Amino acid sequence: MKNLVRMINNMKLKYKFILFYIVVVMIPVLIIGIALTGYFRGAALDRAIDQATNNLEKIKSQMSSKLRVPTDISNLLYFDKDFKTLVTTKYPDILELTKAYINFTDFKDYILQYRELSNIRFFIDNQTLVDNMSIAPLTPEIESRSWYQKVVGTKGIHWLYIPDKEEYKTSEKGTINKLSLIRQVPYSEYKKPGVLMVQVNPDELNGMLYQEPFETIIIDEQGYITAAKNRELVGTTLDAFDIDIDLSTKTKGVFRTMVKGEDSYVIVDEMTPSFSISQLKVITVFERNSILSNANKVSVLGLLIIVGVLLVALVLVYTISLLTTNRLLRLSRQLNQVALGNLNVVSHIDGTDEIGQLSRQFNYMVGSINRLIAQVMESNEKNNKLEIAQREIKLKMMASQIHPHFLFNALESIRMNAHLKGEKEIANIVRLLGKLMRKNLEVGRERAPMKEEIEMIRSYLEIQKFRYEDRLMFEIDFDAQASDILIPPLIIQPLVENSVVHGLENKEGTVNVRVSVVLSDGAIQVLVSDDGAGMTEKRLSEILTVIAQAEEEQRSRIGLRNVHQRLVLYYGEKHGLNIESEEGKGTTISFSIPRDSDFRQ
């Protein structure tokens, strides 16, 4: 440590400036800049993940709402007796079947009424039926379909993605892909249950994802993409994303992995529609670099600006240190000449800064030395005379001083004399006056207990009561729990003086002054009120304006502005004076002190 101090002391001043700047400013700023860059990058990722997670919850809620319609329709058809009659009747000829098809319009009505529906189909082993693109007889080809076998084996509702080319015998309509509700409808007349298929309008599902900021898809339990922000992905599987992890085993979570060779985040959530035994997954994928690109640009720009500012500041520090040290070196050479005995040196360093002041003081010092050398004898003689005069002044000042103890002793003697002569009232007033003067001489203390302030107020009011007799009545309501709480001295007495002096002005009869100090709601409430002359609204407004202004110079007296400024300084703006007054009815001044302030014993 000593070697480091010695090395710093041996360095030139300009290098000290540069070293100080690098260690104290440049390095900390760069470290903070790099740390903030990392923080902003992490915060950007966290915001993106939170946003994507919240969006998934929103999509799940919207998806549940949209899939509720097909579910309700399927429940209605499941218990619809007219529908059961239609599909279970053995029709003798095509004419009867056609009439039955024409009379049953529920499928068309549902599709027209609900935009969530694309089509409704029903398959049953009734060979008297004809496929009208809604109701169809069960065929071996349909029975071979994977979705049919899956549904017949269970009794619940399934949600599966079925391309049209798989639904129909031909692939003519294979351009429209649909998520469908499939459930079996058992009828006792048939060994094989009927199968109801309610197809969801794909535009409703894709439109729900169109506004999402990230690539979002919905897949069924087979792995088919049933809806996507990018509609070209509908009908494909997760293989189109080229995700490095197997999402079929993931039910919910945030995963960082490679997607199409890019570092990405995959957020997975799972939902189960109402009354369904199938589950759908909602997946959001976004590249990590796409989120960090803007943060990186801002970070790089910020670092470049910081480095540029630091370099400019370094140049300025070096320039200023060079100018400063050159001027100091010139002053040092001139001091060396004075040390060698040359008292005719004159410094010509310009500037009004500290070095310029040193130069002027140097010239003044050299001139003073020359004058002192020439007038040494005369100066000694003057100093001797001045010394004698100072001694005389001190003696006179000591003789004219009155020690406070002498004053207090004199007042005590007067009080005792009055007491012995039966003048108890005068003796009491002299005692109160001495007590009040003693407390005022101790006003230099930073804090005083509340009870001492109340004692001073009581003494003051007793003296004024003696002075004004029946014209002044007072009441002090003091909560004893506030006795030991410390407050700035002389914080309440000026308010009481204001009430007595100004309350009695321009009013005849008795003036009542009330002082209240109580504890309530965790604070000390102080109130000084009188029913004196009061003041006009204009005068009250002027006083409120004056006490709110900072004092331009120190005043010897302590007035309302002094009390208000000290309260605001110690406790904050809301604890300043509150003044209410009405002309002819009196004035009320109040303030509060927080009970848990540090002004407490």
C-alpha cells in the first residue's frame, strides 16, 4: 500500500488526472454498459416468452369458445328424436328418402347460423340411405379410415384433423383441410353405431392466429397442424418445422432448441375441449436472434456512444490537465526564484481560476514582503501600540459584560423579595420570566422534549395573562404520551405569540387562545387557535405565499415563515403549517409531526 501511494505521489499531475479518469469513470462506465446490455438482452427474451405464454392462454380461451359451438350442436343431434327417425328408418324407395331429406333442414340451419361450422356429416349402417354430402350410408372404405376406427372404439368426443381427400372417396375436394368433432351415436336398432362428424370452419381458426406476433400453430393428437398463422402449414405435421426435440412427449413448458438450424424458443401448452377425450396442443415458435436483434442494435449503438463520449472526455481531461500543469510549473519556477532571494519577480499567469488567484496572491505576497522589509521597525512599533489597545478593549468589554447567572440571581432576589412582601402574583410572574429567559438562552440545542416546549408556552401565556388580565384567556390540552418526543425548539411558541399579539389587535373584550397537542393516527397533531380579530382572505393569501417562499437572508426573529420552513425541512412538505382564518372570528394554525420521526429520545 505504501509503495502504491509513493508511486502515485511520484506521478505527474496530468497523469494522475488521466489515471483517475480511467479508473473512476471509464472502466466503471464500460462495465455498467456491458452489464446493462446483457440485462436488456435477457429482459427482451423474458418479455418475449411472457408475451408468447400469455398469448397461448388467450388462444386457448378463444379456442375453447369456438369449439364449444360444434360440441353443443353434436349434443343436440345426439338426443334429437327427429334426426334419429331420419337416419334409422328403412326407406322403401328413393322418393320417400328424398322427402325425408328435404324435410330435415337442421344441418343447413346450423351451418348458416354458426360461422364456426363448415359442414356436418353422419355415417350409419343403413343401406337404404343415399350420400347427400351430409348423411351417408356406412361403407367398407369409411370403416377402414383411421378416424372411424378410433371413434368406434370409444364413447367420448374426439377432435381430429381430417383432410377432405380422406373423408370422401375421391380427392377432388382435398384443397380444404378441417379440424372435426367426431363421436359415435349408438342406436339400439343397429349393431354398428352411427358416427357424427362436425367440421370446423378453418378460416375461423386461422383468423384467430393471424394477429399473433410469433409463428403459432395448433395440432391434434395425431400430429396434424389444424390451424396456423401461416395457412400453408395447415394439413402438414411438425416435421415441417424441423424441431430438434420430440414435442409429442411435451405437454407444457418453454424449451430452447434448434428449429430449422436456428437457435429458437418453443413454447408448448395443452388444452382439452369440453366433454372431449382428445387434447389439442398450442405451440409458439420464435427465433432467439429475431428477439435480440433490436436489443443488439440498441446495445451496440449505446456502447458506441458511450465509448465515443468517453474518448472525447479523455481528450478533454488530457488537454485540461496539460494546461493546468503547465501553469503550475510556471508558478513553481517563480516560487523558486523567490526562495533564492529574488524579490523582484512578477507572475503573469492569466485566468480567474484558482491558479490565476494563486498568481495574483503570489504578486501580492512578494509586494507585501518588500513593504514589510522596508517598514519593519515602524510595523513593530504599530504592533506594540495595537497590542496595548487590544488589552484595554478586552478589559472594557469584560467590565461591561453581565453574566446570565447574575441576571437570573437578580430576578430570583426580586421574586423572593416580592414573595416575602406578599406580592405572590408578581413573584410568580418574575419566576416565569426567569424560567422563560433561561430556556431562550438554551435555544441553540438541536432538539428539545415536547414537555419543555409546553412549559415555555405555559410560562409565556401566564406572563401575557398578567399583562392583559381579563382580556386574555388560554387553555392547554397536552397529551402526556407526547412528553418525551423530541421536536425542534421554539416550533410552537411563535404560533402562540402570533395568536396573542395579533388576536388582541383591533378586538375588544376577551380573546381565548387554545393550544392542543394530541397523538392520533401515528402522528402528533398540534393546533393553536384563537377567537381574535382574524384576517381577510386577501391577507391570509399573502401570508400563505410569504411562508412558502425561502428566506433570502437569515433573520434574527423566528416568525411563521421560519417555523414553516423548519417543519418542511425536518419532516417534509405535507407537515408544514396549515392556516385558517376568518375576519372577526379568529385564526387557527395547525401542523403534524410523524410519530416515528428520528426526533425522539
